[in-house]
Amino acid sequence: MPALSAPDGVIAATALALAYYIYRSRKSLPLPPGPKGWPLIGNVLDMPKSHSWKKFAQWGEIYGGIMSITLLGQPFVIINDPEIAKEILDKRGGNYADRPVLEMANMSGWNRVLSNSRYGAHSKEYRKLIGKVIGTRKNMARFNPTEEYQANMFLKRVLENPAAFEEATRKTAGAMVLHLTYGYKINEQGRDPLVDLADKALAEFSEITRPGAFLVDLMPILKYVPSWLPGAGFKRLAVKYTKSCDDLAEVPLAYVQEQMAKGQETPCYASDLLQEKDIPEERLYQIKWSAASFYGAGADTTVSVVLAYFLAAAKYPHMQAKAHAEIDAVVGKNRLPTFEDRDSLPYIEAICMELYRWLPIVPLAVPHRAMANDVYEGYFIPKNTLVIANVWKFLHDPAVYKDPFVFNPDRFMGPNPETDPTEVGLFGYGRRVCPGAHLADSSVWINVAKAVAGLDITRALGADGKEIDPVADTTDGIITRPLPFTCIVQPRTDQVVQLVAEATMEAP
């Protein structure tokens, strides 16, 4: 056996010392601090029924930027400080690239989509395929005409039925992503079956991936319980949810394959990849499930953030007035904004940033799993610990954002702007950063810009004739939306109606 060189010897000795230190740490170092739990069940009784990010933030005031809880023996590390999140999940990303085994999600088939897949060959290939198509703003430029057309259609849908602005937002987001991914054109008359299918599946996904929502996630042995036993309703639910998950991936892909067989396909993500000859089964699996992962990347973000804009416009009329003034000064009233105007509309950009911050779509980052023992600042993080970044806390920290619960785009203007929310985990961390971030960002921007240009949004009136101040809060779940609210939506000018009609006459 050859002798080690001096540098090799130093490296080997350092590695051995680090390994020994971490091994000893299991006995000598504590977990991060946290509320004291009960024997066996840990902190199960301390967990809130909903909006757990708010409770985690409260605990953070007591226990600091990194804390821990235990649920039925499963350790969780909660990070309430963005710098700690960057250190652990970005700089040490190799050790935290995996996702937890969420039994309910697995039983429902959701382990096959990118956000929930284990770190390995499939997840890497998904990211490679998606990143190649939409991984940069430059790549996304290919889809600008489609996004602009759908944003114009959004205005048309809202103007035709202003009270149904939420349905118009949902339909527009679905139409855009389904067209980019599968070349599918939605049904404009009434509800569309594929949009409804995708919305249903993603609502179920949000439900089953919420930490602590299902006991089987904490006690995996329960997955072997017969489905007919009392208390085993989760198994029957999983069968139902599996059907939705399968349909989300298979139905639109079958549509593309059928169109290709007829020679009538529209260029899109799926058709580009299906051009390959003699596609092996594993490759087809990757195409199918990477395509299914697109919907959550673009549609959910767009719906949540655009609805938040309607809420903010009604709640903060001075913000909307300032946005109208910028659009009129830069774009004028004789056309609608396009992506070419983006760099000339800094206040619209600031509005989008503030929408991301104010009501974040994913208030708790999708959990990461420690793949090996780790030590941070004297605290031990055991292998298989689930690490959750409290993005909501990062974005509502009064030490970083002045008056954090007030919607104020001006915080991102001027020579000393506050921290860009996209820099503190909004789209994930490390090797699990969302590869669809540019799709989500471009979709949000163009829809918000069109809404500013075309709509006047004001508060609804109550039975007493007084204005109703809408509540700025969200639904629960891993993916959130603003709570239902009402507002009055009108075209800004008569000219807007004509501009929208002309812009939607012919699809690109």
C-alpha cells in the first residue's frame, strides 16, 4: 500500500477528526433548543392546527434563529433566521438535498413529482430537463408571446365578468402552463376539464404535504393497517388522491401524443422531448413527471400572487394610483404593457417583489432531510432530521422589513432598498431551488402589469354602504392563497376594452 503524501495525510486526518467529532456529538452535543415535549409523543400537543409558520415564528422569539421540536420521535429543526438557512441549506446543500419520506404523499403518488422526489437520478434529470427549457429568463423569452397573449386573455375574462376575477385568474394561470407544457388550448366557454383536474390535484397535494397533517407520516407502520379499520380513512383518501395525481401526469401527456400522431401538435415542452425516437420506459417516465411538475411551478404561484395584487390594490389605493401613474408615463394609454417594458417599470417590479414578501405562496419551505449527521454552532443535527426554513418569518422580520405587515412597494425603491425576497428562500434552497422560478416570475410580472394597466380595483361596499377593508391573510397548507375577499373591478378607461379586444383576436 503506497504511503500517503503530506497533503493527503492532512486531508485524511482532518476528515477522520471531523467524522469522530460528529460521532461523539451524538452523545455530547444537544439538539437546537425548543419547547419541552412529552415522553414518546414529543411536541405533538404543542403543534397548532393551522398556519404553523406563525407559531414557529413565536417560538423563534424565545429559542432563537434555530430551534427544534420532536414529533413521535422524529426530530424537526426549524430555522427562523435567513442567514442560518443559507449556511445550512445552501452552503451545506449536499447534505440537505434530500426530501423526507412523507408516507401519505408516497401512498398518493406524489413522490413522483420534482418537489417531493428523493434526491437521486430522477430528481437530477427532472431538473436538467426543466432547466433546459425555462431555467433562465433568456430561455423563457421563447414563451413571451404566449404569456402576453394569456395575460391579455386574463384582462378579457375579468372585464367580461368582474365579480369572477378569482376564476379568471385561475383559468389564466392554468391556460398558460398547460399551453407551454402540453400545447393545450383551454375551453373558453365555461370551466375547462384539464384546469379543473390540475387545480383539484394540487389542492390535494397541498393538503397531504403539510407537516404533521397525517399521523402516518410520523408513524409509517400505520401504512400497513387495513383500510377497513376505524381510523384508517387516510388509506381510502390515498387511493382517491392517487387517481388525481395519475391523471395530472397522464391525461395531458396522452393529449400531446394524440396530437403528435395526427401531426397537429403545438411546439411545447412535452412535444419537444417526445420527438426522440424509441423512447425507453424510464425516459418516458421522466418526461411525464417532469412535465407534471411544471403546473405547480407556474400556475399556483401566478394564482396566489395575482390574487394578492387584487387584495393589495383594494386595501392600499394609493399604491394602485402610483402604479397607474407609472404605466401611463412609460406605456401610455394607447397600448398594453409587454415584456419589453419591464426594465422601464421599476415600481411594477417593486409591486411584484412586495407581493412575494407580503403573502408568500410557500410560507414554510418544503422540508429538507439531513442525509448525514451534522453540527451547527454547537448544536447536533442527527441524520434524517427534517429541516424547515420559516420563509414567512424571514419576510416579516421587523429588523429587516419596516412595518412588515403593511404592503409597501416603496421599500424596494431608491438607493437603499430592503432585502429582495427572492434572496431569502422564496424559491427554495441549495440543490432544491425551484427550476421553474423564472416561469413563475415572468408569469406574475406580465399579469400584474396588465392588471395595473387595464383595471381599477376598489373596495367592495357592505350592506351599510361602508367600504369593506379586506383581511390580509392566507389559507393554510404548504401552498397558500389569500383568503376569499370581495372587491369592485372596473376597466380603467373605455379605451382599455377596445385594446383588450384587439389584443385577443388571434393567438400566437
